[in-house]
Amino acid sequence: MTSAVTISLNVNGERIEADVPPRLNLSDFLRDHLKLTGTHVGCEHGVCGACTVRVNGEIVRGCLMLAVQCDGAKVETIEGLSDSGEVADLQAALQS
Ligand code: FES
């Protein structure tokens, strides 16, 4: 069995430190470890985009990235965008 790896990252403005399995993907880390279930999992092959998040400002597919690759990174999920008001216009349009 492979040992866990300690990672430290910033998620939606909050500093997070966690011990994760080396092969845990980012979307499962966000959903299962941090309970950020706005990041969804669909195809798990990088096709559908349900797992899309931003890492250091770049749009990535969370299902194709390992959590350990985010050590030291800034990660933003839909929860973070919602809290910041960045998608407020889109949310309002969907509610009308
Ligand atoms: Fe479909 Fe990641 S789950 S692109």
C-alpha cells in the first residue's frame, strides 16, 4: 500500500493541508475530502467538463489532475466563484 502524501494548497481562499493518496484525483479530493460538491464527476475522461475548476487561474479538468499536483496551488471551485459574486449575473439570469 502506498503512503499518503501531505499537500498544502489554497482552496477558495482557505488554506488547506491534507494527507491524500498519491493517485487521488482533484475532483474526488474536492468532493470527498472538502465536501465541495459543486465540482461534479461525469465521464472521468476529460470530456464532459462537469469537474471543471481553476488551478492557478487556469481552467482544468479535475478528473484528469491529481490532488498532489495541486500542492502549493490556488484552486477555485464554483463555490468560490459564487461567494465572490463573480457569477452573480449568470445566477440572476438563471433565476429569472
Ligand atoms: Fe467529465 Fe471530468 S468528469 S471531464
